[in-house]
Amino acid sequence: MKIELSRRRLLLGALSGAGAALLSGCDQLTQNDTVSGWLNQTERLTRASQRLLGGQRLAPEFSEADISPLFRANGTQMPDSDEYARLLANGFADWRLRVTGLVQQPLSLSLSDLQRFPSRTQITRHDCVEGWSAIGKWQGVPLGLVLDAARLRPSARYVVFLCADELEQTLDGSGRYYESIDLQDAWHPQTLLAYRMNDQPLPVAHGAPLRLRVERQLGYKHAKYLMEIKVVDSFAQLWGGRGGYWEDRGYEWYGGI
Ligand SMILES: Nc1nc2c(c(=O)[nH]1)N[C@H]1C(S)=C(S)[C@@H](COP(=O)(O)O)O[C@H]1N2
Ligand SMILES: [Mo]
């Protein structure tokens, strides 16, 4: 816990030291060599310390009174594809979460299917590398329960989250947002597929109809607008091969807090 808190202070210190005004976007942060070198070092440190402290260490949880009156939306706030517009117009009745890849039972789950799983509610703090944090309340199905239903094959190693949005508009789809986590974090009790935020259905700006919450990791790991969960043994073949949209642009894969 001590390591965790002092790292957060260092991170915010590094951000303000680099000049908050210059850091309006995640990409600008990585272009700063000092900060990115520093992130590389602490990445190894936090990942190792989280593993040493045990895979199931919980992120701090807060009370209703701590919920931030304003929770910023960041990155995509409205996916601009026709497909997403159609799904939204119909209140996500036609939306399905596909679970594919190294599973014995591929799944296609509606929002009400997901809401029939046992749910967990947690009030946690979200930390974005751009230097802001917010406390919010999340309700969703623990990811591990969905993976249990899909029954992973023995070769499974990572869970990849494929999103509806292209954060960078490209002709070849290389700007698609995606993320990945390992199996230990996938079964962490606070790792949720969240469909409610602050007692309301998840708003579009925050990733409707479903987003990931991985509470011991930085904001960019919390993939919004989930369309498909793909279980893989490697992410080398996906886009830039580093396991996520921002990872392909220089961010660390683990992103521990
Ligand atoms: N699909 C998708 N997920 C995403 C992003 C995005 O642009 N697209 N931005 C990430 C970043 S950098 C952060 S800080 C959080 C922001 O979540 P919020 O909009 O609910 O604040 O979502 C993450 N997940
Ligand atoms: Mo972020």
C-alpha cells in the first residue's frame, strides 16, 4: 500500500513537472522522454509489487459520500460508427457481447443476459495518466463469472477487449480501441464488466452499454464500448502487437497503480 500511494504521488509530480498545460493528450505524455522512461521503470516495480502482495489484493473502496460530483469522460465519448448509432437508437436491445477465441463455449450475451449473472457494486477511484482522478460507483458482472461460463481452453493466457470505437480515424481500422489483461487480473474480484455507473445505466460518454473496470490499473486499461471479448495465448497478431491501443503508441501494458 505504501508503494502504491507513493507511486501515485510521484506520477502526479512527474505530470505537473512536465508542464500540465503541454499534456493535453495521452500521446503528448509518451512523447516526453523523461516521463516515459520513468513510467517504464515504475511499471516493472508496481507490477512486481502487486504480484508479491498477492494477486487478489483489493484496490481501495470508498463511501457514497466520496463519489465525485463530476466524473470526466475521456477519449471517445460517442463512437461514430453507423453500427453503434443503430445499437444506441434501439436502446442496445440488439447489442451482444461476443466471447470468442480460446474458449470451449463461445458466447453471445445480451445486456439482460449479463444482468442475470450475480453482480458486484464498488466505489473506486479512477486515475488517468493525464493527471486527473475521479471516484465513481460501478455495478457489473465479475469478468471471471463470464469466463467461467465460456470455459477457457488450457492454452488461454490473456483476455482481449475489442471496442466499438476508433479513437484514431483510419481507413484500415488500425485506430480501433482495444485492451488486454492477464488471467490473474481477469479473475480479480474487482474486475467487472460494468453496465451501471452512479446508480444509472452506463452513460454513452462513459462506455455504454458495457465497459471494463480493472481497479488496480490506470484509466486507459478500462476499455469502454465493449463489443467482443477474445481469449488469446498472445496478442502479437493484434494491431501493433503490444496489447492495447495506447500500448501500441508507447504506453506500458500493465499500467499498475
Ligand atoms: N473504447 C475506449 N475505451 C477507453 C478510452 C477510449 O477512448 N475508448 N479511453 C480510456 C481512457 S485514457 C480513460 S482515462 C478512460 C476514461 O473513462 P471515462 O470516459 O469514463 O472517464 O477510458 C479508457 N477507455
Ligand atoms: Mo486516461
